[in-house]
Amino acid sequence: MAAKYYLSIRPQINGQHALHKEDCPFLPEDEKRIYLGIFGSGEDAKEEGHRHFARTTVCRFCSKEHQSEKHNSAFHESDINAFLPTNFQISQYREGRLFCFLN
């Protein structure tokens, strides 16, 4: 499915400029992005993004959304397991060490 894509002017911490779909919650404000056009995939938009910045990558949120559409499900069991803390991590938390779990 075709979508409008935008490229962030400001690079991420890793020095890459993120490519976002129009409905991405991480889409930068108007003055902090470049409209690239309408593309059928993030990879097609990424090629266009390379014309502006050599280090361009597809937003992780947008790419996961694309993969979900591809597999016809919102998430996979393997995705969930990657974010669940192991018993070792939980015991560290109980000991009072800093533990950060992001959703």
C-alpha cells in the first residue's frame, strides 16, 4: 500500500536520518522534515532519502508496522519474547539495581 514518506532533517544519535510514514507517531514537526513523496514501500522511499542524506534508515516503528502488514498480524510471539525480562533481570530489580523496561 502506497504512503507518503518524510525524512527527518535532524539525525538520530547514531548519525542516521530517520524515514517516516505520514501516520507515524514519531514524525517530526513540519519544519524538521523533508517530504519525499508517495512510495509503495519504505525501501523505495529510502532510496529517495539517500539523495538528501547518505545515512538514511527507515524508522523502526514504521518498519515494524510494514512487517506486521506483510505477515497479517499485529505482532508475533518472537517479538513479545524479545521484550520480556528474564528471571535474571527480575532478580536484579528486586536487589534494588536500576532496571528499565520499555514497552
